[in-house]
Amino acid sequence: MKSPFKWVIALLFVSATAAVPASETNLSRQAAEYTPNVSFTLKTAIGKFGMAFVGEGGAIDGVINPELHVKSGDVVQITLVDGDGAQHNIFLPDFNAHSDDITGPGASTVIVFRADQDGTFAYFCSILGHRQAGMEGKLIVGEGKPVPVMSDVADISRDPTDVPPPVGDRAAKTVHVDLDTVELRGRLADGTSYNYWTFNGKVPGPMLRVRLGDTVVLRLSNEASSRMIHSVDLHAVTGPGGGSSLLQVPPGETRSMTFKALKQGLFVYHCATPMVSNHIANGMYGMILVEPEGGLPPADWEFYVMQREIYTTGAFGQHGYQEFDVNKLLDEQPEYFVFNGAVGALTKNHPLKAEVGDSVRIYFGVGGPDFTSSFHVIGEMFDEGWLWGATASAPIRELQTVSVPPGGAFIGEFRLEVPGRYILVDHALSRVEKGLAGYLEVSGDSNPEIYRSGN
Ligand code: CU
Ligand code: CU
Ligand code: CU
């Protein structure tokens, strides 16, 4: 089996079967009936530039990650050849065109699809990390107008500075809290929308802040335009269902309940209407901070950050409106992981900002519904942190990564010594590739004693 000739035969066979997979979607079966009228060959390469697709033949010969220009309606064939021996594939999520993985020098695969929409679309290798290492190019269909960023779609991402003022040093009292449940079409990523279910129109819902011993009167209104009953279960509530047994609110109605905050700490709240995981997955969660007598110590900056995963019918990166996928939820196979509701919420839309010398406190929680976060800030350690948000216990000192379960929380603090960009992640880092990252931008003078280049 070592002779090159046999390799070629074997590869031709692999290519031929890969081009017409027997058990594929309708789209691929249709694709198999198409006669391609434009074809490209791309060869993978690893070099100084990182990883790339390199054009073979025609106008794209030798071009790294070439732009592939086609006409609207063309049936496009792309042959991918493994030029470096590593495992690769090619994926165009907007056309649901996903090749097999190929491994070994000279191995190849073919995808065929119809360019049935005009615009500029990404092609990339979906092996973890390869897109980030450089394996990404553009398919230009027709005039190649970029995919609209859906400016008509709501920004549902919660600004992390949207934190209520500290309770300070006051006696316990009665406080009133209003929550509105709102179902709306929101931006999931650039060019991608999702039908969110929210508290007050943002994800996560508003951070609530009360004092130990307060009596809380909570009013929950469900918008008339809602299609679902909604409710709220606060982990800070003592009583069956955490409030949800009293607050199942049909569309267009309002109910209220009263509870006494008996325990201090940072607690998650969420909708608890069946199917509960579906309501959480669509965005219905937030946190309530019950401060101790005298309040928490002051911090220069307080940020409110929550993690969650999203289950869409379309693959990660596919443009257009995305439906919720109940089977992926039940199988715990999310397409997206996000902070504060959407891809880019804490990088493009609302990065965290502070200055050298400032103290930063992050109220962090996980809506889930299913995935535990290994919360970490790249380039920092928490000077102090209250595990699980349990402020009745002493904080733990000098922490790196903290495990925060679904329906759980964490309060972490650090003082900033060195300027630059710090990245909030779940240290299960594959999730960065599915949208999960946040920036903390720190301005101020450099501090070479602590951090510098060279010696
Ligand atoms: Cu690759
Ligand atoms: Cu709900
Ligand atoms: Cu719960």
C-alpha cells in the first residue's frame, strides 16, 4: 500500500465518495444533482503566516486565502487538498456546505453548493483553532455586498456597568422591584438574530440589589404581545419554587409576591415556567445581590457579567434568523456560548473599562442552562473572591480560575497594576471559538517593574 499509485487510486475513491455523501441533508442531495459551473481548488498550508488555504490554478494560483468570486446562482465546486498533513476541512455556514475532515498529505475532499444569495461570506476550516490561526477567506457572490448587520434588530446585550448603587449602611426596609417579561427579536451576532425571551428586554435581566432583612415586593408583568407564560424563581427567596409557585403570569397580566431576604450573597434568578431550560436558554435569567448589614466594601468599578449557552438550528456563524433547537438543548450540544446575551456583547458593544490603580469587582453568574463555567481573567488573578457568591463566608485570597455552576455565582475582585487588554473567558477555551469572550480595557501608565519586555 506504500506505492504512490495506490495512494492516488485510494484518494480518488475517497474524493468521489466524499463529493456525493449518501446520508446527507436534502441540500447536499440536491447539490449532488447539480452540475458545477465554477470550480476552485484550495490547498492547505502551514507556514510563517500561520495556517491558510492557498489557491491552486487560475486567477487564484498561489494566493493565500483567496477571495472566490462567483455569480449569483452559480453552482460552486471547491476541492480541498491537504498540503501539510494536518487535519482540515472547509466550511461555509451560510450555504450549509461542510466538507469531510481530511488528514494526510494529498488527501482531498469536495463540496458543491449553489450560491443562492448575494453577499460576502466566510469560508473557513472548522477544526478547533484553525480559523483563528488564519484559515479563513471570503466567497463573494454577485456584487458581494456585505451581509447586513441587521441594524433593525434590537441590541439585547446587557451593559456590564448596569449595576444598581450599593445599599450602603442603612436599616432593613421594604423595597419594590418591577420585572417585565419581554419576547423580542435580538442580535445574536453580526448578521444573525434570535428570538430572545428576556426580563426587561436585555440579557441577563436587571441586577437586583437589596439588603439582608429587606422585605421585597416583587411585581412581574408579562407583556401582552408575549406568546408564553413566564415566571421568576429567585434563589434568594425562601419558599416553594422561589417565587415561581406564586408568579406564573399569562401574557398581558401582572402578579406580585412578597418575600423576606433571609440570607446574604449573590443569587441567580430565572424564569421557571416549563420547559424551564428552554426559558433559560432563550435568555430569562439574572442575579440578585443581597448585601450584608453595612453593605459590601466599596470598589471603584462593579461589573455585572453572566454566561450562557445558546442552542440554534443553524451552525455557529450562520447568518440570518436562527430558530431555537430543542433537540440540541436536550443533547446539550450548544452552537453558541456568550457573555451578556450575544456574541461581542463584552468585546465590541460594551467592553469593561478601568484604569491602572482602580479596584474592580465582578459579579459573575451562570444562567446555563447546562454548562458550568471555569471563569478566568487572562492576565489577572483575583486578589479576593467569594466562592459561589457566599458573602456570609470569608473570601478566598489569590485565585486564578473559578468553577461556577449553572444557577451559581461568584464575586471576584482585583486591583489593576498594568495597562492593556485583559480577556474574560471560560477556561474551557473551545468556547471562545463559539463566541465566549469579554474585554477589560485598562488605561494608564505602564508598570515595567511588574511587566515588561526583555530583561
Ligand atoms: Cu484546518
Ligand atoms: Cu419564561
Ligand atoms: Cu434555579
